[in-house]
Amino acid sequence: MQAFSATTAARVPAAIAMRGAANMRRPSSTPLPQGQLRHVAKGEELFAEGDAADYFYKVVSGTVRTCKLLSDGRRQIVGFALPGDFLGLAASSRHHVSADAIGPVELCQFSRAAFARFSQDKPDLLRRINELAVRELGQAQDHIVLLGRRSAEEKVATFLFRWHDRMAQATEPLRTVPLPMSRQDIADYLGLTIETVSRTFTRFERDGMIGIVPGAVCLLDTARLEALASGDGRR
């Protein structure tokens, strides 16, 4: 696995390691083993597809991009991890995706071997980790549906609406939603070209559904976006 740059190897207690989205928090009575606090630079790889899955991670700050490289050399982005999200929970000895930092990222790294020993007599913790793994599987299934027979406008509207909800869970409800990823990232996530994504953003802005600002988007008409995302707003 590629080394971290400017990495701090400080041990952090479970209370710090488990900061993040409210829906990802555990009861305080279910502790985690100590992890290592890591700082990952923008563009740096956290792990590559096929690397040994010796660790799993919890994002403390920043955004992590996960992707797979297709046989023809194209990149398919699988998801974006926000503060409170876990990476590498899949029950596999090797990572099935690659992960890299979109911007500066702080995360907590846990040894899977140490975690297995720690959790042997802690059914509540194992149950919570299993819930998170099932949630990750559900998100993957939702993404498959999103890549299916949907129009470009429906795909972009769904992305913006879901991203708004995720940011609200990780921080607080915002009308202006940060978009740390590039238009190319969004295109690779939705299975579209960057030109199609850019045209769709421009069309949504012209129609008064969003406002485009540097590094973010302002959701002006969430009802129309939600209808379009659900397939009820076909034009």
C-alpha cells in the first residue's frame, strides 16, 4: 500500500475516531480499539484496487474518492466518502476499489486484525459494523440503478439531491452545497461525459433549479430537483 505523506502516527481515542455524521455514530457504550490518525494530501492514494485489506478507515475530515479501473482503461467512480463514513469494511482480504483524497483528508486507520481480536466478545460492535457494511452494499445497489436506464438530467438531479442530503447528515442542512469533486469526477460517477454534465448544470441553472458558484452549487428549487430525480419531472 502506498505510504502517506506528512503522516502523523498519533494514537487517537475512540471518541475522536468516531466523530462524524449523526447516522454513523455508535452508542457511547460500544468502544472501538485505538486507531492511527492520518493526514493524506490532495491526490494521494489511500489504497489501490487489489491491495491487501489490512486496515479499514473512518473519514474524519475531507472527501475520499473510490473508483475502479475498467478493462478499457476508463475510470468508474464508485462513490465519495465524507466525514463519518467508513472505508474498507467489505469482508475481503483485498480491496476491490481504489481510494484517493480529493483534497486534504484526515482519517482514522484501524488494523483489521486488532479489531477482530478486540471485537470477539463485543456483539454490539459487530452488529454495528455489519449494519454499516449492509448500508455500503445498499449504496452500491442504488448506484447500479442510477447508472441504468435513466436520462442525463435524471442522473445529475439525483446526484445533486442525494449529495445535498449526505452533506446535511455530515454537517448541517445547507442551501449552498460544496462540491469538492470536479465535473469530470461527477461524469465518471454517473457514467456520462464531462460535456453532458456541464450542459446539464447550465440547463438547470437557466431553468432556476440551481445556482452555480465556485466550488459549490446552490439548490434553488429542491422540489423540482427531487421530482426530476424520481422520474416524475420528465420534460
